[in-house]
Amino acid sequence: MAHRHPHDEADERDDRVRLDKWLWAARFFKTRALAVEAIAGGKVLSNGERTKPAHVAHVGDELRVRLGAYEHVVLVRELAARRGPAKQAQLMYEETAASVAARHLLAEQFRAASALNPQAGWTESKKDRRDRRRLRGKG
């Protein structure tokens, strides 16, 4: 039987979960390393304050998680140190109505901006480059 360190058991108890583990288990980040990087970079606030990855999450905490241009404001509803199915992860938190509305508004603004710019998402093909060269008389 493998020897377990006493700290390993404390980390895996569901009543004391590190913030980086909780964010990973709740599927905000693909890896714990990315969660640690986001927390250290100030992209995750716990109850309005910067914190450390080892900070213990509590039920009722308000977390602000910035992912790219979007910010999620969520309330911790469940603690878990293990990553489970996405359906289970969604039950671990509740996003505030204001957060959902703000994200939808920002997404709508991005869609409107991309509709105004028909070149958005377009990349030039080899044929396009040849045609452009031919029009300039260089080919």
C-alpha cells in the first residue's frame, strides 16, 4: 500500500478545497496550472480581493473570474476537489443575473462589430495572392 502524506488527505476533504482546485473542478480552467496562473495574475478575485492559489474556497464566496474578454461573477454553491462531469461542475456555482446579462451584451457587441467588418475571420488564400499579383501586373 502506498504511503500517503497527511497534507494529501487534508487537500482532498470536501470541506477545505483550494481555490485553484475548485476552479479546475468547476471547469473554469482546463488544468490546475492555468488556474494557478490566472489567480496569480489577478484574473480571479475572491470576495472582491486578490488572493493566492492555496486560498481555501468557502460556500457562499463570490468569485470574479476573467476569461479572455468575459468576466463571470459566480457564487460558490458546492465544494469539490475532484473534477467530474460538466453537468456536475455546473451545479458547483451559480452565476449572477447581472453577470449573465453583461456577458450576453458583450457577445452581442462582438457579433455586431464583426458584421460591420466583412474581412473578420477571413484569411487570404494562395489563389487570392496570385490574383492580386496578376492585377498589379507582376505575374
